[in-house]
Amino acid sequence: MRSSSPKTAHLFAALGDETRLRLVSRLCGAGPMSIARLTEGTKITRQAIAKHLRVMERSGLVHGRRQGRETLWQLEQRRLEEASHYLDIVSKQWDAALLRLRKFVED
Amino acid sequence: MSTDRIVKTVLLHAPISRVWRALSDSTEFGSWFGMKFNAPFAPGAIMRGVIVPTTVDAEVAKSQKPYEGIPFDIVIDRMEPEKLLSFRWHPGAIDPNIDYAAEPTTLVVFELQETAEGVLLTLTESGFDQIPLARRARAFQSNEGGWTAQMRLISQYLHNAQ
């Protein structure tokens, strides 16, 4: 299927997870943070957080910057602005609806 | 990118008569889209539908579940067998406390074209520029799949970043 913004679909997938939403929330509220700090006060392992950050990095939602011995993670504001665009949401819904239609007629 | 319209194309590996039935038969349309209609589609007909979780995708059905039973009106515009189906609706109009009747609608057009590989379906939804901004924001928030939480986070972030 051709989509007006395939990257957006990818971005939504990156956001579609509770842990990742929580990471977005923490990075929203407190700015760039290391994995150690992102792990503080959670029951999630550093490895799991690192894995989620990599998923988010691939969709351009966050990026890591080396500072000394650790990496500081921060949100990409531009990508979030794209995500908050109304048409993108409607567009994504149509992508999903047309996939359902395809499944329906091809089965 | 236009702010007024969305255009999508998808190639369907099915006979054109099958695709047309999935679009023009209100029961079939409802089963993939996730709605239930009380009557067959006919040009000019005002269709009262309710949101019913889709039978095609369990994951999507789950996200539609909280909206089950919410009424949703669409007005059929044109029906040209195996060529075109169009209707008007209020996008994202699922808040039962709001009367959408007086608000502008968008036009949804499905166009079918038979090709050697299958049926090329083009979907166009246009008229978004006429939808009040406040409504767009609401449609945005009321979206299926937990978008409210996601959008709250995003708007909070954008606010903080300014």
C-alpha cells in the first residue's frame, strides 16, 4: 500500500507501547536523561529501557548524545510535532481501514 | 502535503465484483470498517450506523470496543457500480454530547479501477479545511487506540519545549 506518510505509521508504532509512552512522558518532563536515570524508580531493567530507546531512535522519536561515559537521551521535537498533526491521524486510520478491507476481500 | 485532503491507493487482489460488494453492501462495509447499519446503502440515503468492533482484526476490534454502540451518521452521495462510492460524514464525530448536524462534513470517495494485477482502489477524503480547528483537536483526542494519553503527552511536551 502506498501511504502519504509511511514514516508516520512507523512513529505511531513506536508510540504504541505503554513503557515507551512513559519514557516519552519522563523525557518530556525532565529533559535529556541517561538510561540509569530513566530506569530509576521503575521495575524495568536497564536492558529493557535500552531496547525501547532503540525502537524510538529508529523512528526518529529520540536521539542519544554521548556525554563522557554515558549517553543522554532526548526527544526529537520535530517528530512529535509531525505526530500531532491531525491529518496524519486520519491518514493512519485510513491505512488501517484499507488494510482491513484488503484482508476482507482477499481472504 | 495538502491540508484539505487525504489520498490513498491500495491494490486489492480480488475480483472487482467482490470489492464492490465489500464497499456497497452496508453489512459488508460495516464488518471490515467496524460499524453496523440499519439499512442498505442508496444514493442520497442518510445512514444511521453504530460503531461495532470490526470482525477482521482482533487488535483493532479491541481498540474499537470502548466506542461500541456510539451512533455515527453518514450520507451516501454517489453509487456507480464497480466504479465509485462516495459519502459524507463528520470525521471523528463520536462524542454523544455534541450535535454535529450543523457542522461541515468531509467527502469520502472510493474509486475502483480494474488492472491486470487486481483492483486499484483510490480513497480520497476531502474538506478538512472546512472543519473547525477545535473539532479537529477533539477528533484527534477521541481517536481509537488510546490516542488521548499519547496526545496529552505530546502536547505537554510541545508546551514545555516552547
